Amino acid sequence: MDFEFSEDQRLLADSVQRLLADRADLRYVRAHYDDTAVVDDVWARLAEIGVVGLLAPESAGGAGRALVDLALTIEAMGTALYPGPFVASAVGAVTALRDLGPAAVAAQWLPRLADGSARGALALTAGHADPLRLTDGLLHGQAVHVLDGVAADLLLVVVEHDTIVGITPDTAGVEVVAAPTVDGSRKFATVAFTGAAGDVVTHAHDAIAAARDAFRVALVLDGVGAAQRALELAVEYSREREQFGHPIGSFQAVQHLCADMLRAVELGRAAAYYAAWACDSAAATERHRAATMASAFAADGLYRVGANAIQVFGGIGFTWEHDIHLFYKRLLTLQLLDGSAADHLAELASIVLPAG
């Protein structure tokens, strides 16, 4: 068994990394920090080189590839803090539609998602006060924390784990409102439905489960990239900053922080890579276990990388002018986006422990 990435996979990630370094560096991220959606020439360029449609089947104009082929690429996007809707559309929405089979909504939208002319978003999290429900074929309720919901041309709304509703934001009875968070590099929305009519696909449990797991794993891969860059910045700073005539990196307390960060990044990367493989090649139960395990570790371990990096930088890490806080905030939203570490561990326990 070969555990190494192929030359093609590495070349694709290198191409995306160069593109983002050239057109979407941290100045770009800061320039779009307060925007509610980011779909511009960078997104168009990603579509042009075929990254956006990599997971879509060839029959829909995609490449028909696997999530593991995108692993290094998504990690590179996390390193750059790319603020566009890649994970939401090219992973979450494409995976869901791909696995819906002959459903009309898939036939209509997959080619557009694959060529980047449209964006999709998964509405996975229902509002506690107003849960999502279908009444006489009409959608009611609220979905919160919808990643890149403002930029979406298609919303895929999950209702009760086995029904998915494809609906456009301009449909009567749909209201999409930007939801500001501490992290401007990720764009969130709250979506309210009041008797909205969409394309209802029932008995879609398998497609929903696969999309949810792929979405989770992609977020972890993004987090690994952000944590890796936070670690690099902290180590660079510890070599340059001096206290009492010595680089602070020579002090044991700082060395321990950096060692803990390295351990967390490597463990998170190993879990994410295995989960990406499992999404492609393992049985559904193992796929879900691997995705849940990776999410549980990322929600705790990768967040601490960002927090430790702030400690290494000290007071300057809290200033708007320094870049390190951007990575900390990206990792903070990763911790909260799809449930806490305790939520994931409870779910993991339900998978691996016998009932009762």
C-alpha cells in the first residue's frame, strides 16, 4: 500500500499555492475581511484550472476524482486563509449532488458547480428555536452558520437526515442574511424559510452522510494548513525576538509551546489524511468514524496551535497589524463550526462502543 501522495496531487497543490500567493495573499484576505461573500477573479481562476470541479463526475464536466486528490490543495488554501467558497461548494455541495444519483436537482446544478459558474452551500445546522421542517412540500424553519451561504446560487438544505431540499436564494420565502463572526476569512449566513418551495429529494440519507463527512474532513484539512502556517510564524518569531539578550526560542517555556504545536499539527494532519482516504475508499461506518475522529481532534488540538502561537508572540499577537491573529481566528471558527470536541467525542463513542 502506498501512503505517499502522487506527483499529480502535489503538482495540483503547488499550482494552487502559487496562484494564491500571487493573487490572494494575506493583503487580499484583509481587503475582503468585512465582505459577506468573496467570488471574484481568484474563484474564476480556480475554476479555469479545474480545481473547482475535481470531485464532480466526468458526465457533469468534472474530473471524477477523489477527496484525497484534493487533500494537499485544501491544506494550501488553509495556509493562505483563502476566503472563497471552495469547501462549501466544491466539496460539500458537489459531493451531495454527486451521490444523489439521477435526481433532477443534481442533473441541473452539477455541471454549473463543476465549471464554477455557480456556487453551492450545505445548510446542515438547523436553528434550535425554529427547526427545519417540510409541511405539504414547503420548507419552514431556520438554518444557522451556513458556510458561504451568501455567495451560494444553490442551497442544499438537510431536513431530518434523510431528506435534502435544493432551493435557490431568490425563491419566495427564502431570506439569506450575512452572519458576522470573529473570523472574517470565513463567510457565514443565517437562512430563514417561510413556506419556500424547492426540489425535494427523499431517501437521501447516504448522500447526506457522505457529504457531511467530506465537508467535515475538508474543514479539518483547511485547519491543518492554517495551523501549519501559525506554527511557522511562531517559530520564525521565536528566533528573531530577543529578551535578556537571547532569542526567546532559547527559553524552555517557548520551546515547549512550539513542540506542543508541532505535535498537534502532525497528529491533525495524519487524522485528516486518513479521513480523506476513508471518504473515498472505506465503508460508510469507517468513513464516518474517521471523519468524526479527525473533527474531534481538530476542534481541540488545532485550536490550541493558534492559541499557543498567540502566546509566543505575546502582546504583538493581539494587534490588528500582525497576521498571526488571522490564523488564530480561522482555527477558532473551526473549533465551533461543526460542534465542539466534546460533541464529536460523544458521537465517536456512539460509533465505537456497543449499545448499552
